[in-house]
Amino acid sequence: MIRNSPRLKIPVSIVGLLVAVMLILPVKAQAIPLDLVIDVKSKFSDGCLSIENLAELAQHRGIQGMVIADHDQVSLEYGFPPLERILKKKESGPSILESGATTYLAEIRQVNESFPKVLIIPGVETAPFYYWTGSPLDNNLVAHNWDKHLLVVGLNSPDQYEQLPALNSNASSRYASRFYWPFFAYVGGTIFFLVLFVIKRKPRLSMTAAVLMGVLAFNAHPFRSSPFDAYHGDAGVAPYKETIDYANELGGLIFWNHLESPAANGERKAGSMQLSTPLHPEDLLLTHNYTGFQALDDKPVPASAPGKEWDQTLTQYLDDQRAHPVWGYGANDYHCEDQEGHKLGEVRTVVQVDTKDTASVLKAMRLGQMYAVTQPNESSRLSLDAFVVADGTRGRQVGAGGTLISGDFPEISMAISSTGGKETAAKINIIRSGMLAKQETVSLPYQGKWRDLEVDLNEPVYYRLEIEAEEGGRLLSNPVFVKFQSGPFIENQVAEITEKKVAAGVKMPAEPGAPKLAEPEIPSPSKPAAPTVPEKVAKVRKPKVETPEAKAPEKPVMKSPKPVAEPQKTSTGKTVMTRLKMLSIRSGPGSKFPLVAKAERDEPLQLVRETTIMLSGKPWVIVKKDGKEGYVWSGFLKDAG
């Protein structure tokens, strides 16, 4: 079991915990833990409080910083072809661009001056794309993916907000060259018919044609805010990649927001328009180069469970299929106090910063030096006071977001407490590369070590923590990566490897040698007992979506699709049947994934939902049989009855 010190009187145990933290943390780290609340809405969009009122409330609750993330725009348009940009119906609401990005940033600066105890960082939540199906004439018009949101932090000037690539936004020259041809064709037609009018060649007809060409030219103008439109179906993840690239070009951070939140997805109305946004955790796998995602909400996020989408992206990083790790953060998604039970500060992200300023916070978030935690009451929450992975033979240790080069079995050290000082119990899960490697229930405050003697020293791994308090609080750490080396150790190799993997423009400082961890009161046994593992989740390594076992069409729509974990369960109530004599239902979209169940021809299956993974124009779907869910290609299915 994980070694724990005997319970002493509370004052002594707290002193012991502080000493242990000093021993566990590297000497160079003078890190300041800063309580940050991310994804807060103000009156600039659909929040209830001004930024000043939010700062007052945050200061009262001991919140040290907030990322204000108002919507860049709230605009939904349906245009009538062929003049979609002229003849249109529009629903809109308050937003940053409606009030002015200059005003938004100026107010944040002013509040920062008035409330020095609360650091206010400007951010923006953007919905880059949606698309229409149906017709207003048939009363079945639906806007899809309107609630697919990205959070962008670190934009510094008003024009950077104004030029975000999103539908129905400000005019931009960024994509103009893609649309010159139809625009200039219509302009040329306008000039041609005006010339005919001037020389009096059928003047009435010439003027009518010139006006029509002019209207078409205006409708086809090339200065668009996005290279996509809402009238040609689903563009997949391409619009979101466009926004990710835009944020990276400007040195910003960008995160996927509420991928699986029932409150932020599903079916709803916007004025007279119907909206539909499915759960979309697979987008974590289908996109690259974003900073991270909302790994913790006031409820568990399925994508952050062991072996699911987050672990799959981290495994891709270890396998050099992904240039940067994906970090997890906690999002408050705050709009109004007590709205649907939400309170400011109930979900926090604790960042380890050098100084309390915006640059240090953004640097820590970029490097994954943070953890997400819920705070079920105002008086206390879980606190991860230390989390390092060490190579005891070389005296090296690395914290969250870093990479350790080790020549021995890694030793995981941690210190956990409750900020209220209350003694309580907590369950610790140590996750190794998507697998639950160790689980134990301990009393807080707690400090302990565990050496992983079962790890394969021939493969790189990572470790992350899940902690759940007896009273309901939850905490998720970011991963520590470990690469094994049997040869001579190079002193600055830890820093070099880590620096290679972080985002462009962020240089990881060389990490000086840290003191060897002091053994606390209880001596280390010769060999710890094998970890207690209630259930293992299969590690996902280099999976690829393949053609199903039966003969399928020649070429998939997507290039090299990645594995998609089982989404949150949302049954459609529809029943389907297989066309094949025997259909394999698997845990992922392809024959390499483990078999979940089999279905015979015409056997009824419950359709849970469609995914966004396509094969020859048809989606992979989730079906349920005998209470078990799995993936099948929809081309092998037919409607029941």
C-alpha cells in the first residue's frame, strides 16, 4: 500500500505535511499556488454581473484570479439563396463584439486596478461554425453545432478579438483571395452591362442586368470572417482547426470547452430557431495543437476517465503522433449565481506561478503546471500540495507538465490536504498511461510515496492523479511524462526533452538538480506490495480506424481517423437491425478494437447516437445490445421494421 505517516494531533500533522512538501518540491520551485476560476461570463454577453461585481464576489470567496470568457458574438443567421448575405433572418444577443472589444479590454484593465487581490485575465468563448439543415418553408430548420465552443485566452488587442474566424463576424481580408473569382466575375458583369447602358444598347435591359450583377457582387464579397459557410453541410473539424491555428499564430492558448456537458449541448431554441449540438468528445482526437480541454466540471467529465479520450491523446503524444500534450483544466461555466445551482468558484484551476501576473498564469497553463478541483462548499476543497515523479538513483524529479528521463522504476510522491484543515478521507487513483495502476483510500492531511515496480522500462509512460474526497470534492492533476534510459545520464536532458514538446515560443528553463527525497519517518520496505487494482482499462496505443471486417467501400472520407472512446450515454430510442449474417460490435471504430458483442442478421439493436467519424459518407454509430454499448458502421445497419 502507499506509505502513510501515523495520525498525530492536528497541529503536528500539519507541520509534518509542510516539511514533507518542502522535501518533495524541487529546490528551484518557489511556485505560488493561485486559485483561478476559468470560463466566467459577465454582462458583456449572457452573464448577470458586471466584471466589477464579479471581482467583488471573487474577493469575498478567496478567489485569486478569474478568466473572463464572454462570447465573441451571439449571432445566428439564415439567408435565403441565392442572396444569403442580403436576404436573411437573424437572431442575436449581447457579446464582446456588439459592445466593442476595446471597451471589454478597457473595463478589465480598470477592474484590475481597482481590485489588486483578484487577477482578471481576458478571454473569449467562440463558436466558429454551424450549419443548417431543413427549410423554413417546411418548418424543420435546424442549426447544427452552434454550441461547439472553444475558449481562447491570451489575445492582447481589440483587433485580435475582432478578427476571430467565425461565421457572421467582422469583414476580414484574411480569406479574401479564396473568394476573388466569383466576386470579380460579378463585378466584371456589372461593368459590362453599365457600358452597354451608356452606349444605349437596350438601356432598360442593360441597367436591370447591371443592378442584378451588382447585387450578386455584393452578396459574393470576398472580405469574409470565415472561409466556411452555413449552407453546405457539416465541415467537420476544419473550422475549429482554423480557430486553433489563429490562436497559435497570435501566441494565445486555446481549449475545447464543455464537450460533454448536457447543459451546453443537446436540443434547444434560440428565438424562433432550433439548435442541435451533439456531445463531441471525439473532437479531442480529431484536432491537434490546441492547449487543452475542460477536464472537470461540477460533474465528472467522461472524456477524462481512465482510458478515454484524454488518455488516448496523451498516448498519441508518447507515440509521437501528436506534437504537444493535451492539458486538462476545470471550468466553472459561470453565468449567474445559483442559476441551475452554479456558484462562482465551485470549480477551480490551481496554477503554479512564479509571480501573480497574467504572463505567469498563461505560462503555467501552457506548460500544464496546474490541476483542476471542485469546491463543493466555501470553506474547503482538496489541495494537491505536491506531486512529483522521481528517479531515486539519479536524484531527479519532475512535476506536472514535465518529462523525466529515468533509468529506474519511477517513484511517485504526493502531498494532499484539505484547505479547511478538516480531517477527512479521500480516494487516490494513480493512472499510468490510461490504466488504473494504483488505488487507495487515505486520511487527510496525507503525504506518501509509491514506487511503480510493474512499469515496462522499455516504453515511455505518464502518470496522473484522480482524487475524490469522502464529502464529494474531486481533483484531477495534469500528467508527468517518464522516458526510460539505460545509458549515461546527461545533466540537462530533462529540460531539453520537455522544451521540445511545448508550444512554439515558450522556452522551458533548464532545471537544476534537486535534492534527493528524504525518507520520512517510516523506512522504505525492500519491495512494496503489488498495487491493488480493482479494474484495468485497456491501454490505447496507436489505434487506427480501419475498414470493418466485412467488405466496405473503398476509401474513407477522413484521413487517418483516430480512436474514439465511448461517449456519454444518450439513447435516441430508435431501433436498428444488421444487414449482415453476423455483425461485430466493438469498443471503437475499427476491427482492432476489442469485441463487445455480436449481433445476427435482423437482430434488433438500440441506436444510442451517431458519431462524427465518417466512412464513405456514412457515420459510425453507437449501438446497445444486452446493456453493452459499442461501435458499428451505419452502412451495415437498416431501420427496424
